[in-house]
Amino acid sequence: MSSIELENLHLSYPILGSNTRSLKRSLINIATGGKLSQKEGSSIVTVDALTNISFQLKKGDKLGLIGHNGAGKSTLLKVLAGIYEPTQGQIYCNGHVSALLSVGVGMQPNATGYENIRLKGLMHGYNKEQIKNVTAELEEFTELGNFLSMPTKIYSSGMNLRLAFGIATSITPDILL
């Protein structure tokens, strides 16, 4: 059964090029809600992006993230997706995680729409029959017609987005971020 559990998760990262008395540091401190810190004796300024986050989600649970700019919503999603590694705390994940943070990642511009569908399916462990079924769904959803036989580098941005979003949502993960 799919699940995600976070225990006392913290994420801090360095802000390179900001010294302690600069206008840049003051602006960054305002933009991050005063989350900048600097260890004594260190010249490295860090931002505490996530502090003491704990929760548990089980199969069927849904979670919405609400907050102001700089609150850490996207950062938390990137930690859950495995893009960022927490500086403290634990993440326990049971199941295949897929993120819609950047739906076009992994699309090959020289490959056709059909080839991109097949490649993404293979990357997710689909067999030929499953890829065939997903392809039929995507033909209908994307309404790209003959363009699916052409390299995606000639697609408009809207066509690329339709295909990428269709692929990302039709190849169903256990956990969707």
C-alpha cells in the first residue's frame, strides 16, 4: 500500500554570494520572511526553507499546500519527489512517486510523439500492451492526430504541453505530486 511519512524534516541551503552586511542579504532576508541564518564563525549564509515538517499520508489521502511566495510549497514537493535531500529528518516512501513539477522533463525533441509515449512508458516499467493502451488514450486526449508521427521539436509549446501532461497523467504512479 502506498504511503509517505515525514518525521521532523528540515531543509537548509546556502545562499552563495551574499555577505552579512550587504543590501542583497537584506533583500533576501525580507523575501524569505527572515529565514536566513549564519553559523558563528562561518561566512556561509543559509536559508531555512523547511523546518520541523512531520505528517503521514496513506493511500487515498490528498494534501493541498497553501502559503505565500517563499513559504516552501515547491521546496516541500521537490523533497518529496527526491530532487532535494533534507538536511535533517526522515522521509519514508512506499510506492512509485511521480511529480508534475515539470511535465516536459525527459521529452526527447528529436523523437516523435509516439516514440516519446513509448519511451516514457518503458521508463515506468510498462509492457507493450500497457503502452499500446496508453497510446490509444493519448491519441484521443491530445487530439494531435498526424503530429504524433512527427518529431516533437516541431510542435508548438501548447502541443508539447498537451502531450507531456497527457503522458504524465496517463502513466499512473502510486503517488502523484
